[in-house]
Amino acid sequence: MEKSNGTSRARFLAGAAAVGVSAALLPTGRAARAAEAGVTEGAAGGPRRGLRHRGVVYTVGAGGTPATGFSAERMRADLRVIRDALHADTVDVTGDGVARLTATAAEAAERGLHVWLQPTPADLPQRDILDHLAETGRFAERLRRQGASVDLSVGCEFWLFVPGIVPGATVLERVRNLLEGHVDPVAVQRRLDAFTARAAAVGRSVFHGRLGYAAAQDDEVDWRLFDVVGIDYYSAFRDHAAHRRELRRYLRWGKPLAITEFGTCAYVGAPEAGGMGWDVVDPETGEVRAGLVRSERTQAAYVADLVDVFSSMDLYAAMAFEFVTPDSPHRPDDPRHDLDLGSYALTRTVQDRPGDPASDWHWEPKEAFHALARRYAHERRRTRVRPRSGA
């Protein structure tokens, strides 16, 4: 997601406990037992090996300044890099603006990438959000009928982005109410369930491929509404077994599991901060917290480690968060204004005129970019000979 949404998402993850979220009841049976053992089934009924879709989140949006707004030329160049240098076969096209979303999805499909199309407008009336979903979904269906590999996600963490579920007219107001406990958890869950069901119905009415949703780890979701379970995953454990134990609870639905976000920031201690890793910039002064030690190696190791976990569990998809965050420029000569420290991006944004919001910019790969590229290239070699069913 773009920076504003990413910030809000992280605040929401921290506030999830305040609304008393509990685990949903899960189905039992053969599929559940297989999932508990860490085995998923392929189209022919046998076990699949490796990560099926290797992806990255690519956010479209208006940007925080005119200089960081959506550019079709940049988007096309970025998608080439995602496919050819990052060795991803999937792009999570997310953000708002139907024209931006559909143009990016079409370009990705044209380049042979699998598309996880996920509109995430925020702070609009619920009816407008559903209309935005319907229009995006109709385009996804046209792509699918033309032979593109595409899944539709009806959105991301609705109780954060959709007004009327958690009290508050804006994302930040809802965040504040969550963190301060000014919510009725029973009422919140009831409203969340109702909107999720409406969104799933809208998605089904316009799109006839795989339908999914991106939930925070502790969300209570009726996954019977969807074909793919989608989880934004930011846990930090010292060993793979702990990650696998946590992820297996989502496999008990007997449905494909997509990791719709994973990643961390590039400083020492960021993985342990989880979804709050971004929270190192003072919103009043715009200054980075003193004492942080920049470490791209920390970010790279975390990302690579999680790909190994996801591959070992034969998951449906994993999408690293995120490719680039234009509104968080890197300032190596000014650590207190190095906003990239609060970014989960695999690349660092470099302004031609540092500190000038109107400056043009370019991105450079971080160590995490190269680490992910190596892992994805390895996954591609592992799975190349394995026949795949249509998405």
C-alpha cells in the first residue's frame, strides 16, 4: 500500500487487541488435517511443492505530492523490473483510482504476470467503496476472459479503511479510537461481518475467478465467503517452526493461503516491531527517532527467511510489501530526515533535490531487493517443471 495506507495499516495491527478479536471457528475434516500437516493439494489431488505465486505489492495512488503521483511510464518500467530482475511472477496491484488500478493490471497481464487485483480506497462512503470494487472487478473479469491469470481481492482490512465499522470519519480517527479502546468490539465485529459479506457478494456478481480478501493476522473472517484466504503477515520468530505453527491455523479452512503482505523496515530491531516498524517518524516534526541504526541486512534477512517458510509450506502466494514508497525518501546525509527508515519498500527512493517535495526522484534497490530476487529465482527453478492449473 502507499505510505499513508501503510501507516494506517500498521496502526490498526497494533490496535487489533483493543477490539477483542478472537479466532474464528474453523472447519474440520480431511482438508483440515492435511493443512495441519502443512500439505496443500494441487489440481490433480496430489501434494504441490514450493511457493506457487511469487509476488510483490505495487501501490498505485495519487501520491503525497505531485512529484510522487501515479505515472504510467514509471509503472511500465517498474513492472519490467518486477518480472525480469526481481523474478516475481505475481504483482499485487493495490491502491485507489479505478483508472490507475486497471491500467496497471492490464500492463501486468500483458507482461505475463499473475495479477492479484486489490482496490483499497479509504474514507469514502461504503456505497462508493462497493461501487469502486464493482468497477474494478468488472475489469478483472474482462482480463480473465481474455486469458489473463488474475485473482480479485475485495479489499484490505475493512474495519480500518471503511467508515462505519470502527467509529471515526477518517483512518486516523479510527486508529485513535482503536488504540484508546473507544469501541464496542461486539458491534464492530457485527458491522465488519456485514460489510465483508456485502463486498464478497459484489465481487461474486462481477468476477467469476478466484475471490480473496486481505486480512490482518488477528481478524475474524468468515472465509467461507472466499476462495483464497489472504493474510497480511508481520510476525517475527527465531525459527521457521514457529512461523509454520502460526500459519497453519489459516490452512485449516482447506483453501489456498496467500500472504498478501510481508516484510519489514531497514533498521536494527524492525522485525520485532512487526506491523509497527514504520512508527519511527514524528508526525509533528517529520524527524526520525534518534538512535536508530540503519540495517538493510536486517530487512534482507527477514524477507528471505520468510520466503523459505512460505515455500516449505507450499503456499498459494506470497507478496512482499512493497516495491517502492515514493513518499519516504532516503536521506543518507541527514539521518533525522531519512524517511526511508520507516518504509517497508524493497527499494530506496532518492530525490534529485533532497528535501524538495517537488523534486523528481528515482529508486535504487536495497539489499532486500537482491535477497528476494535470489529466493524468487530459486523458486522459479524449483517449480518450473511442475504443471499448474489455471488461476
